[in-house]
Amino acid sequence: GGPIGFKLEAIAQLYEECPVNLIAAWAITANIKRHAPQIPDTLLKYQYAAFQTAFTVLP
């Protein structure tokens, strides 16, 4: 949540050609529990939340 992150989030939300979907934390948690993905060995600790979110939204 630094200033750069807020600016990037604002761009993503205001740019009309970039669809934005909000996902509840409970939906991500439920999806991870239901499917139990293999976590890459190279995944760094700070990347884990992004990995969970991407795993939830990708088909």
C-alpha cells in the first residue's frame, strides 16, 4: 500500500478499456481450500497473496 501502488490501482480502475473485478477475500480462501494448488518453489513470501488471487480468477 505505498503511493506507487495507489497510483497503479487508480489507473487500473479509471482506464475504461481495463476491466476491473473485485474479489472477496473469503472467495479466494475458499477457492484455495477447494483446489489446493501446487505452490511453486520459486514463489517468494511477498508474492503469495498475488498468486492466490491469480489462481482464483484464472479459468
